[in-house]
Amino acid sequence: MGRFIVLVVVVGSLASAASAEWKEKVLYSFQGVPDGAVPAGGVVFDKAGNLYGATEDGGSSSCDSPGQCGTVYQLAPPTQKGGAWTETVRYVFKGHAYNDGATPEGGVLIDQAGNLYGTTGYGGSGPCTLLGGAVGCGTVYELSPPAKQGDPWTETVLYSFQGGNDGYVASGDLVFDRAGNLYGATLFGGGKGTTCDSLYGGQCGTVFKLSPPKTKGGKWTEKVLHSFAGIESGKQYGDGAVPNGGLTLDSKGAIYGTTYIGGYNCPHGEGQGCGTVFALRRPMTPGSGWAENVIHRFDPNSSDGAYPPMGLLFDSQGRLCGTTQIGGLVGYGTVFRLAPPTQTRNGWSETLLYDFTGRQDGGPPMTGLTIDTKGRLYGTALGGLYASGTVFRLERAQISQPLWTFGLLYSFRGTPDGHYPAANLIFNTVGSIYGTTQGGGGSGYGTVFQLGP
């Protein structure tokens, strides 16, 4: 599998100038209970310009869960120029005792009708226990707006994981295919592997598909497309393990994603591996299973990355772009690109686009990337000038050359500003960036922010 490094220009004056050009505004600071706390994933827009997201914590402290119950929230834009955004909690999860979800572990997905879809790591009707307490195995939920404005939103548990072969601890954002099926991942469960995490039974996770009912009011159907096996004890190579969601589909319906560990048992991996990028391809014949292909195993070479967080994207040339949390030339993580096989090259070829230094640029990155119409890559990282995180941009210095330039767009300052940005970014129609931080804000429970030039 080919791999080469692209030289990246990092100019201090350029980074400072880029930072000065962009201005950040905290749209909302979370308060905890009865409000939400610690945003899980980023935000999405509806057609009216409202933002929606989920929080891992807050809402209510009555759930039997590693965290509090968690919420789904709405942020409405100001009605007049210079006004404040208005937050409304649309749903507070109830937890395992009510067969409801608890502790969302990903953001929300929105459909054309304004329905929201997401995952919770715990809760539901499943029998899973953690440290002796019944917590449930996680859920996939739908939250539907009311027919009459002002009425409460309706939550429906589409599927409760049972903690066996079907998976345990659903994590990351969901994705739709063209037929309306939902795809996602569970960190654990699946019936394969024994070395991933003894606290959660050791099994190494799944990729699943949820199909909508054929008749209105029917049940959604869950199917495990792949159960990860990890690396067998004493082996150097193996399957991926602990898939962390944020899946991507190509035009043919193949699924691409990352596993946090597994793959190649590199020195960082402590017997569990340093992570993979994988593809799942649709069955070739009716009744056969999906075929998994590990298209990249992060290895012990000091210039390669390790531990990819959730989230891959395709660029305009069909190449996959993502990040790793450690590794690279300095050790603070990387931005990488994988080019598909060609007639003259077997396998996917990796290119390292950027190595984080852990200084002003930040590091490590904790999530995937966002791409704009010009092919520029945007993301977030920890650390930075104030040790509270950064927003960065990578762009080609010249289209005809492989040189990429790093630009520091913003450095978070902590409370009352944001701290710990760990979710994908989105754009509005005029190019402003929106995202979340898991800490900071007025109470330290996280923020939703806007960033623009």
C-alpha cells in the first residue's frame, strides 16, 4: 500500500493573520440541569434556519447511566439584528427504567420533513449492566416536530440494542441512503473479538443498518452488516475494532468508516492496534453478506498516524480524507488522504497532508473534517494558543502543486468562550461556520458557536 508525505507550509504570520480575520461568537452556553450539558456531536440546520443538536449530559439526573440523561435541543436565530439566539430543550431522555434512551453519543441527522434521528449510548430495553447497575444497551431514536406549533415533540425509539450480536453502545452520527435506510455503528458487542474492552464484554463492535417499516406504524428492522473481530492475541494483523461512527456512503452504496483500534498491532496499540479505515460493500448476490475490506491499517511508522476519530469525507476526486489523534512526525496527530486504486496501482494510497505540532496550531484533532466548494478542509483540534482548542483550514497553495497551507482560523480561550471542540463543523449559506465545544461557556458545560471572516 503506497504512502507518501506532502510538505506543508506553516507560516507563523499567516496563521496569526488568518486567526485575526475570523471572529467567533458564542450562540449559546449550556447550563446543565434542566438544560443540557456537553454537546454530543455538532449541529444541523432546518429549512427555517434553526439549529439542532444533542447533549450527552444534563437535562435530568434521574437516569441510571454513566452520565445524566441528556437532551435534544433547538437554537432559534434572533428575530432582530444583534439579538440573541433562543435555546429550547425539545426532549429530555428518560433512561432504561422507561425503555427510553440515555446519554446521546452522537449528533442528530435531519430529514426533509424536519424529523431528527440520533443514537444514545445507553438506555432502551436491552439487558446490559455496567458496574453492577442496569443501564440498557443503547438506542436509535427519532424525534418528530408537532403538527401544531407549541405542542411537544414526539420521541420514538426505533431500535433498542440488546448487547449481544446486535451491538452495545451506539455511537456517532447516523447517515441515510437514498432508500431511507439508516446506517450507524456500535462501539462494542457484535459477537466477535475478546480483547476490546473487558468492561463492555470485550466484543469489538458493529456496523448496522436500520430499515424503515413497509407500512406506516410498523417497526424498523435492524441488521448487523459487519461485526468487528479486532486482533487475535499474539497476532500482528487483524480486523478493525471499536468503530466510532460517522460513516460515509459512496454513489454505489458502499460504506466507509474508521475503527479507533484494531488493524496493525503498533507500539501505541498495547496489543489492540492503532486503528483502520474500512469499506463495506453491498452483497453481490441475494442472501449473501456485506463484504468488509480494510483499506488502510495505521502502522508503527513514526510518520503515520494512529487512533482515527469518527468521520471521513470524500473530496471531488473520490479520495477519502480524515484525521488521526496521535502519530505523525511530531506525535500530535495528522490529516490524511486516501486515494483509491488505479489501473497502475493496487490498494489505496495514503498521503499525509498535515502533521500537528501541538503548539499554536493545536493537536490532537478529535473529529473528522468538513470540505467547502473550493476543496478546502476544515476541522478542530485540542490545545492551541490558550490550550482550549482551535479551528483550522487546510488549502492547496496552488491547484497544480501538491503543497498544502495550514491556516489557524480561531483559538478558543476557555470560559466564558468555548473549550474542547470535538465535533464536525457545518457551513451556512454565506460561509459562516457553526460547531460545538464540550466545555467552556458561562457555566463550563459547553457551547454552540459561530465563526466567520
